[in-house]
Amino acid sequence: MEKPHILVSGAGIAGPTLAFWLHRAGFTVTIVERSPKLRASGQNIDIRGHGLTVIERMSLQDEVRAKKTNEKGLRFVDARDHCRAEFPVGDGTGFTGEIEIMRGDLAIILYEATKKDVEFVFGDYVTGYKESNDGVEVEFANGQPTRKFDILIAADGWSSRTRKIAFPDKNDSCVKSLGQWGAWFSLPWQPSDSGWARWYNAPRGRMLLVRPDNERVTRASMWIIHDSKKFQEAQQANEQDQKQLMKDLFADAGWEADRILKEMQNADDFYLQHIAQIKIDTWSRNRVCLLGDSAFCPSPISGMGTTVAIVGAYVLAGEIVQHWPDYAAGFEAYERKMRPFVDKAQKLAPGAPALANPQTQWGISILYFLLGLVAWIRLDKIMGASFSPPATAMELPDYGTLRLKTQ
Ligand SMILES: Cc1cc2nc3c(=O)[nH]c(=O)nc-3n(C[C@H](O)[C@H](O)[C@H](O)COP(=O)(O)OP(=O)(O)OC[C@H]3O[C@@H](n4cnc5c(N)ncnc54)[C@H](O)[C@@H]3O)c2cc1C
């Protein structure tokens, strides 16, 4: 009997994780990735709770741990770089996860773990598809002939083009703005960067964050509460114009803003992103199913995006395999099991992100006073995870040795 053939759109984190498990169960998997090569970029991401358990079940924990950034924790600092509240890494349930890794390192680890067994097609993407009783006929952008697959999984990130094709009626309304924008880029390390993440608030909803990586490069990000058209326009503009916008907005921010803005001009990994969540009332339609950020991006401020993507990929693979050939029942079980976990991951701290990014110096003083108090009496420990929702807030299914029943 011919093996079922699954097409996955997107070779980020969720796509290769799903492919790993489906291949192991006996499926044939093709991943189509829009970028001409693996996008091994991005900054510090967290793998928490069940995300780590899935990594362990893939036997990739040693590779992942070897790439940890070893961030010591988070310090809130004032304009003179004095620490006003300190949250050490501890057990990894706070701001700094147990596993902090550069996104690119994780993407490479997952690619290396799958590339022998999975067909990767780089520099192409899905432009349309036709469904029939026995499969889905997929069209691609780069003129390769249409190809037939059993099902199509959209794991192509929060602005998923495949989602747009499958859910034209829901695509615009599923992007929920959090009213904040962020820009990310790298800086040369300097001694003040130490091994701690440093968070600095400036009035008018601005925040600067610098974090260590494992190669003595400092990863910086600039965040601003802003819901004006300026950023919508900037998203379509070129990189120089985007950098200029951030420069204008942060020029008088204080602390290390001068250094960060100067280095931003030379950064070749700059990117600007709208801080938003993806919330859509169903993750599948016929033979197409959404996964990872494409289905349920919780936003970078949740600290949970990578964990839910990895767990979601494992659960989707498990349910597809267990229900095959009834893929619809598999999609339904995946959504039923994952929804409550995703809902918790998307539940941000009350008032986030506005309360953590006050508009006035007075508001910042109150925020730092409260954070100092929380850090001093270790209220974050008493209350459990203070910065991100528990990453074990579901019973993780154990699919054992995944095998197609027909084999
Ligand atoms: C370049 C990059 C940098 C990132 N940096 C950070 C970061 O610094 N901090 C953080 O918290 N999160 C970051 N993220 C997001 C983070 O990786 C995800 O939130 C999370 O890991 C979920 O992964 P995902 O696989 O669902 O999506 P992603 O990791 O976004 O992967 C989606 C993949 O799909 C590809 N793709 C996009 N459109 C198409 C298309 N039409 N057809 C085929 N493929 C397509 C993308 O190139 C990418 O490889 C970044 C994502 C990317 C792509």
C-alpha cells in the first residue's frame, strides 16, 4: 500500500517537528519553505514544560541544551543602569525559561533531525489547491507542476499565506493586535551586557531589552505601544525607513538608547513586527489544518510561542496517526486537546502589554517599585509562573511508538 503523503508549508519550528513525528510513524512528508534556504535567524526563544518533554521524546535534548544561551535572568534597570528588580532564572518558570535558545539554533537542530527523511523544497510556496475525494492537488508559485497530497498542513508563521488561501473569510479578523510594535536586531557585546537580560522602560510606552546569546553577541529589541497608521505604513516600507522611524521614536529614550540606535544602523538582521495574536475559531477546513503561529500565535510577549508550536506539532502528528485515514477526526481531536492549552498560553498578564510599558515617568516609577517588591518577597515564586502561563497546563498525551495502523 502506498504511504500517505503530507504536505507541510513552512520549515520553521512547528513544520519540521510535525514532519519528524509523521515520518517516524510511516508517512511520506514534503515541506515547502518560501525562503530560498533555512531561515536560521531570530532571537532568544523559550522552550518550557511540555515543549521540553516533546524535545526529550525526540531525543534532541542534548543538542538543545548544548545551545542554551545560559541567560542568568532578567533585571529591570533605570536610566543609570541601576538594577531596580531582579528575577534570576531559578526553575525556569519566570521570564527566563529553563531553556533559552536562539531561534536559529533550534531551527537548525530540527532541520538536521529531519532532512534525511523528509523532502524539503526551498524557495517555493503554495498558491492554491483543489480538493477531491482522494486528496488535495496543490499549485506552487515557482511553476513546478501541481502535486497531489493527502492533506496539507499550514505551519507558515503568523502571517500564513496558506491560512489566507484556506480561510479567506476569517484571515483578516483572526489577527488580534496588542497595540504594540517591536524591532529586533543584534549588537556587538559590551561588558555592561553581562549575562543578564536588561529591561529598560522609557516614557510614552517605550521599552528597550538587551539579552545575551551563546556567542557573545547582544540581542536587542525595541518595543513601543503605538497603534497609529505610521507603523502600518512602515511595514510596507524599506528597512532604512523602518530604522529611521525607530530612531525618531527612541532618540530621547535615555539609558543605552544612543548605543543601541547607532548599532541598529549597521545591523543586517533588523526586522520590525506587529505584536499580535492569532485567534481563529477553527483550525481545519476539509483537508487543510493550521499549526503553530499560523493557527494560534500567542505573540512574543507570551514567552509561549515555541512551546505551543512544538506541543501542537506532536499532538497533531499523534492524532493524525491514531485516526488515519480519518484525517478529519484527527484534526478534530488535535483541536479539542490543544485548545485549552492554547487559550492559557494566549492569556496574557492583566493589562499586558500596556501596564508593563507605562506612558509616564511616574508610571514607570510605580512599576519598578512594585516589581522590586515582588522580587524582594519572591511573590513570583509564591504565585508560580509570574511572566508566562504554565507550560504544563494540559495532560500531554503519550502516543508511544507512533505507527500507522495499516503497516
Ligand atoms: C525569521 C524569524 C525570526 C523569529 N524570531 C523570533 C524571536 O526573536 N523571538 C520569538 O519569540 N519568536 C521569533 N519568531 C517566531 C517563532 O519562531 C514562532 O513564534 C514559534 O517558534 C512558532 O513557530 P512556527 O514554526 O509556527 O512559525 P515560524 O517559526 O515563524 O516559521 C514559519 C516558517 O514558514 C516560512 N514561511 C512563511 N511564509 C511561507 C509560505 N507562504 N510558504 C512556505 N513557507 C513560508 C517562514 O519562512 C518560516 O520558516 C521568529 C520567526 C521567524 C520566521
